[in-house]
Amino acid sequence: MDALTDFIIPIVGLKLGDHSYQFEVDGKFFKEFDNIELQEGCLQIDLILTKRSNLMELTFHVKGSMQSLCDRCGGGLKLPLQHQEMRIVKFSQEDFNNTDDVLILGNDEHEINVSHMVYETIALGLPSRRFHDEETNGQVCDEDVLKRLEEYHEQDEKDDVDDRWSALKNLLTDKE
Ligand SMILES: [Zn+2]
């Protein structure tokens, strides 16, 4: 887990107020999370940690790009990504019920590893539809591949129709 030790923030003795941190992530970081959708990318993370008397607010802002595959032509795609998420960390000795939005730390914890929060912010920022698009990512699909896919699709439909005809013909000849 060496790639994630950079994400440990000491919280003992941290003064009340804002503290800022910067991180960078690449393929080594994503390897630790083992998700086929998120494997290669290059992003910068700005974190503002606001310490209050009874809790901490962590605001993550990620910016960069992820490598993906195009849903239309299957070619490599560089997805620009910019996203912000806020997480709340509370301290408690008794209540250890973590929710999606609030992480509970024991009163005696002296550090926090924010790598999972960084990862979640990136995952949440990914667009659900991913394809080459001149307007949103300045990239275009491979025309040759699209043409071949279209031809293949047409041939496939023709074969389907042929299959249905021969099934019908067999039905008719069976009856005779
Ligand atoms: Zn494409």
C-alpha cells in the first residue's frame, strides 16, 4: 500500500480553521483499488480541510484526465475530469456508525488517510457516457471503425431476416 501513504494527514495538534493540501495521482494510485473502469489517469487534487471544534470538513477538488475507451468506436479516449466533493469527519468514542457522508473517527486517532475519499471523488466525477466528442473533449471517433461497425450491423440484420424467412419456409414445407 505504499502508493497510498502520501495520503495520510496527521491531525493531532491541527489548529482550528482551514488547511490546504495537494496531491497528484496516476496509474500507480488506481492499481491499489482494482477497478477495471479506472486504471490510468493523471489528476491533481486540492484538498481544503476545515477543522472545527467537533468535526472536520474535507473539500476535495479533482482536476485532470482519465484514460478510457470510447463507447462508440472502442478507441482510446482521454476524458477530461473536474469534480468537487465534501466529506465530514466527526470524532466520537461511542458512535461508530459511518454513513456515506460522515466518517466517524475515534477520539484517539492521530491521523487520517484520505486516499479512499480521493478515489471516490474521482469515481463520482466520471461521466456515465464516454465517447469521442469534439465539443466536450475535443476528440473524434475513428471513422473507419464506425463504418465497419455499421456494415457489420447491416449484414447482421440481413442475416436475421434470412433466418426468419427460412424458418417460415420450413414451417410451410412441414405442413405440406
Ligand atoms: Zn470514438
